[in-house]
Amino acid sequence: MAAPQATLDRSRTGWDTRFPSARRIPFTSRYSDAAHLIAGAETALVLFDPDEPEDAMHASLFRGDNVIHHRYRRGGAGAIESDLRVMSLISKLADAAADGTLTAANEGALLRARRRHVPYLRALLSRVLSEERPQLTVWLCRAVLEDQPLPRFQHHLERAEVQLGLRPSVSDTDRPDQRDEA
């Protein structure tokens, strides 16, 4: 389950103001709380973006030894589902759950496909840049560039290396167009 909603029962999730039209629905049936329904499942995977407060709060309602929580920082509504669909992971995760082989270890192995998924990598780079962490930017960009040549990552690697003093800035170098000819 990605970006979960356990229930929209006002008595349990009054803090979630999204989905106003669904608030008129009575959540009184035995099927109205997904967090309780998964108790009978062998394994339940809950993917959520901890930077989305409502999703993180809903995810915390899913508890039990059979629940695997996975923080998937992505940002933006629908981004997790979109990533999973594009990387063809929905069917792989569902197959693992259906045949009883879904574990935290193989779920993590499947989600490592994000390391090659450019939209995810760009979102990750944006977050690191917004936090103004040049060393982390260097590590991320180097890791990405080892795998695929992405100009945006090369550019930000060079900028971060200049910030950290690992490379001279363009103004510090002897540029040919500015040499004095004697």
C-alpha cells in the first residue's frame, strides 16, 4: 500500500483534512479501517513519504509483526505510485506478497531500482540541494554518475566540490581568454 489511508473516520483521523467529500461517508462497517483489516494478512507493505505528514500519520496506524513500513521520500501527490508503476514494481511486489516471499530484505532489494530511476534521483537531488549540504551532494552525484551520465548531476557535483574546496572555481583558474600576453 503506497501513501496509505487507514480510515477517514473522523473520530480516529480528524487531523486529516484531505478528501472532504469522503468525510460524508459513514465509516462504520467492518471494512472501514484498513489498519485493522491487514491483521489477517501474512505480510503487509506500507510505503509512505515521511515528509507528507498525513501519509506518515496514517502509516503509523498500521501495526503488527506482519507490517513492513518503508519510508519512500519522494514528494508530490501520486509520486510513489507513479514511480512504482514506471519501474514495473507494483506487480513484482504483489507477486512476492501473493507467494509469501515478501520480506523487508527482498522488498528493499526490489526498491533499489530507484537508484536508476531518473525522476526519483532528481527529486532526491532537489531535496539535498534545498538542505544546502554540499558533502551529501557530492556523495549523491558521484554515486549517480558512476551508473549513468546525467549532466545535471555533473553540474551539481562540480558546484559542491567548489564549495568544499575540492576543486578550484572557474574564476580561480587561469582561463585562456583572460591571459595577459606579454
